Amino acid sequence: MKKDEIIKKLRCADGYISGQELCECFGVSRTAVWKAIKQLEKDGYKIEAVNNRGYRLIEDAESDILSQASIESYIETKWAAKNLLFKKETGSTNIDAKSLGENGAVSGTLVVADRQTAGLGRRGRSWVSEAGENIYMSIMLRPDCRPEKASMLTLVMALAAFEAVNELRTETARALIKWPNDIVINGKKVCGILTEMSAELDGIHYVVTGIGINSNQTRFDGEIADRATSIFNETGRKVNRAKLIGRTMHYLEKYYAEFEKSQDMSRLMERYNSFLANMDEKVRVLDPKGEYDGTARGINEKGELIVDRADGGREYVFAGEVSVRGVYGYV
């Protein structure tokens, strides 16, 4: 009898569920059920117990318990995150996932931490990773494709994270994708993604994609204050992080299957482009070979951003050292 199984049973119950029913469901004694309920309460769950009626799980806007059991209780996939490692604190979930990849872990292995002490973003930038606020996770995949195709998995994850975050939208806070892999709400970043790969010329050993989602953080200082925000700040609603992780894995499994069929973005680019923040908008391309302005026209099947230059040419921008910004700001 695992804690996540009890949580799911209580969550799915229409009202109270009797201790006897739990005993029969899991094949254990009433004492074992009672001990399990007490352990869940110790973990932070609110469970109401009433004589002759049973137990009832109380989940409200303040319910945000991040643990192995809470995350597992929201995983409803066939393979994504079925192998889950949760840590209260770690240096980097990407480093942990790469280590698991080196040691034979199955594709879809997910590492989640409540706090990171050495998280990294693009170009080695640090990622603020305090406990009790946000989501820090990395998934290890073993795609059957050539190494040059792997960069598109970043866009696949961006689409999955977007769908999950956008389920929390309000009338004034709707998520969009900023190419290639940032999720923004009201023009500010709430999610960043970093993909790393171990490969040889003719094949991939594994790919690790790390995702940081600003969930319940309320304060942003320094240089990021003008371009970063959280879902809570924009919607006014506290995020159930375990549920958001589960929904992200749901969409990842769905869109990864589409990627596998074509091994490119051809089956996903229409969906991706429909939520692209800079679609048909003026952008500035920050290319080390020379900056230029243009109009974004969406991605192609390779995941490249199509940009019509102001001087009349057309560019296909590959995600890497090139950054794309709005002409007057981050988006």
C-alpha cells in the first residue's frame, strides 16, 4: 500500500470513504490504514475523519505539498515520470538525471527537487532555486533519432509545459511561448528549459531536459525583476506544484509521441505557432555575427524560427547562441 495510491483513492472518492473499504481495496488491516492516514497528515495533507463515515481528503487553494507521494498521485502516464526520484534538496536536477542516464535508467526517468543549490540556465546563467516556491525538474529521454534532431525536444517540452501552465490561465493571465523554449505570461518569463545531450556521431545515449517553472514565488530581485514573474503573481492563485508536474508529463508524453512519428516538428508546428508570443510581430535577432530586425513568422518543421528581415531577406534562425527579443523588450 503506497501513499500515492491512498491519496488517489481519497481524491477520487465522492465524499467520504470508509476505513473498511480502504482495507478491502489494499488488502490491509484497519490499523495499517490508520497509520497510513496519520503519515499523510504528518506529510501535510488535510484528512477529515468522521465516525461511521470514514475519511475525506480536503484539498483547497492552499494545498501545495511536494513529495514523492504527492507527485506520483498525479502521474497518469504510460512511461513519462513512471520512474520518479524526488529530492528535498539537490545541486542540480539536470546533473542528477544525467547520472541516472549514465547508469542505465529507463527513458522517461524524472528527477524533481524542492530546492536546487547549483541550478543553471542558458549560457551558464544561475537559476534562483529556493525551497517551497517553484518547480525544478529534469527528465531523461532516450530518443531514437540522430543527434542533430535532439534540439527539437526542447520545443516539444516547451509546448508541453505551455499546455500545463495555460490550464491555470485567467482572463488577464494567459500563457504564451517565447521561441524557442520560454513560457511567458503578460510578457514576463515563468518557465525556462535547458536541454543537454550525451551522444556519438551516429546515435544518442540520452537527452536530459531541465525545466524550471516559477510557480508560487512572489518576489523577483535584481536584473530579472523586469522580465520574470510567477504563475501566482499573474493569476493570484496558489499553484499545486505536484499537479502541475503531472499535467506537464501528460502533455510531454502526448507530444513526444508525435515527435517520434516524424522526428521533427511537422506534426506539432501548427499547435506551437498558434501560441507563439512573437507570431507576426517585430523582433530583434541577437546574432553574434550581427544583429538585425525583422518579423517572426513562426517555426518550420526543423524548429527554426522564420524571420522576414526588415531589409527584405528571409532567415531561418536556429536555437543556440542566437537570441530573439521583442524590439522594445523581452517579448
